[in-house]
Amino acid sequence: MYSPTVHTVQLFKRGFELAAPITELDAQEPLVLRFDDLQPNVENLSYTVVHCNASWEPSELMPGQYIDGVQNDYVPAGELSYNTLQPFIHYELEVPNGMMRFTRSGNYLLKVYRGSDPDDLVITRRFLVAEQKVVIDARVAASRDVDLRDVAQQVDFTIRHPGLFIPDPFGDVQVTVLQNMRWDDARMGFQPRFVRDHELVYDYPQQASFMGANEYRNFDLKNIRLATRNIDRITTDAGNGLYEAYLTPELKRNIRVYDNQRDINGKFLVRNDLVDGDPLGADYVKVHFVQPMPEQLGADVYVYGGLSDFQCGKEYRMTWVPEERAYRATVLLKQGFYDFTYATLASGMKAPDLTTIEGSHYQTENDYLILVYLTDRQQRYDRLVGMRFVNSVRGQ
């Protein structure tokens, strides 16, 4: 997000708010982008898409080679919220649509910008257009590493491609593995251990070893007339009139045994139960997070999850309060149901650590996504020829 007034950005498959932003090349089911702008003026916004290679760098394709239709268009006019203490303008867009469809599979970047200046960015979002040309057999098991067996998970997979010719399995095939759709910790650089007839075997690859971490914490803000799940109390801020929700303090969980608490793997749902889930009627609430801690940690602490775009942004950084022996943060969030966790980010680290405060268990329920790209040398782009979701508990 490039604008400080933009909040609550979601990109999902139409009809299911928790679905990953993936559409298939043949069916091209629409993906829904929606977001709020807390500034008072409606803006003229435009959008376009950029095709990328497997490493998320712009591909060599020209827009006319991967877009059927217009290459950019206007975002539908925003709508004003109703009956909310925090006024906002709500924008919603579907891609692909009647004006724009995709002719190539692969990684795509959706760009929303002001007016006709593509450099004046408001939002960028990743999404995937997939072909299903290969079959991926996958499973998740406890780590083979004895030292990590109680805390880590290992993804094991085999790619079968009976109808797809792969000239160079070691140079033309690129695999990416994600845990809970976290691009900040995407694993790449896989090489098959065995190459058989129409089969590539990745036998417990080291890159696909993930810390299991812990189940996400969560809280329920769908109804702000009463304190619900994990909310200690709800008050009204006398300064700006917004509601304030204070979460129930919980001790750090890094030394606890595994607790099978249901979660939605870091995602969130926008919902106000009193207006039947209409995003225009869901208000904004100042949510107060508190994490008791015996002493200050040697790394920054963040509120982390889908609510933070799975990033460690400064507005989600927690402050150490010595007299309370606790970390605190206040975040403006829209009504709904939220998963979150407390992450630490030490200097020089690219991806945050989700285990310092929360602990890690091999039993933790996590979703993994395996993406298989094939470099098409003739057309000069990386095709996304297969994908497979696999769950560490359910196995599918």
C-alpha cells in the first residue's frame, strides 16, 4: 500500500473471502479487489496488470501478448460508507472482466494508480493465473532433522508430467513453496533428486523445511455492542469518537505444549453482523494489542498477519512499556474476524520470526501451496503449469 489513507485491502476469488488470489487460465473466475480510502474525496483511479517471471520480476512479454482487451481501465467509482463513525470510501474491482482477460499463465501484479499516471501508485497486489498441466503428489510430515522434529514441518512432493514435454528438468522447472500464502518467506531454488519417466521427485528437499510455528491468535469484532472472543472491553474514544477495543492480555506461548486452537491461518474476514456483512456498513475500531513479557527482547516486535499484509510495517510495530513489562500497539482495523500473531524482526532479517514469542510445534495446522513453473524458451516467459494446496493436518 502506497497511500497512508488506504486500509483493509483484500484480493480473493469471488464468492469466498478467504480464498487465495488464484484463477485458472481456462475458467478465469474473477478475483475481487476491494479496499477503503479514509480520505474525504473520491479519486479517479485506474488499474493495469503486469506479467512477471517466477521470481516476480517483469517478464519480457509485451502487454498485448498476455492481455486480451484493454491494457488499463478505470476502477469503478467508490461508494461512501453508511452509519459509520469513521467515514470512508469503498472501492471494488474484479479482474479478469469483460474489458480485460489473460492469455498467458504465470505470476501477475495488479497495479492501482491515480488518474493516468502509472507511477502514482496506490496499491499493488500479487495474483496467479494457473494452468493444470502437471500432477503434484505432496504431503507434509514432521522434520527428518532430529533436532527439529518437534518444531518443524517438511513438505515432500513429486511432479508427474505425462502430457507435458520438459526439455531440461533442472534448468526449465522452477518450484516455489509457500506456507499460509506468505510471500515474505517463499522458498525457491528446488532441484529434483530423481528424474524418472515423466516424473520429477523432490525427496524431502531442504528448502521445504518450515518451522511449524503456532496456531494464530484471533479476536472477533463483528459486533461492537458487546465484548466477544478475546476482547476484554470496548469503549468509545472521547477524542475522535471511534470505538476502541482492548484485547485480553495473553502470556507468551513459546514454552507451552501444543494447543489445538482453530484458526484461519492468518487471514481475516470483514463483517458487521448488524448490516448482514455489507463492507460499506462495517466501522473502523482502534484495537489495542498487549503482550506481557518478562523483559524487553533484542528485536523489534510486530503485530503480524493478514491485517498487516504479512509485512512488518511501522504502524504495526509494538512499543515496550517498562512499567507494565509488556509490549503495546494500537491499530485501526475494520470490523470483522481477525487472525494475528506476534512476530519479531531482528536487524538484517528479511523474514520475521514467528516462533520467539509464539513457540513452534510440528502439530500446527498450516496450509502449503506448491507452485510449478516451466520456462517456455520459445515464447520467453515462465508458465505456471501446476499448483497444489496441501494441509499439514488434513493432507489435502
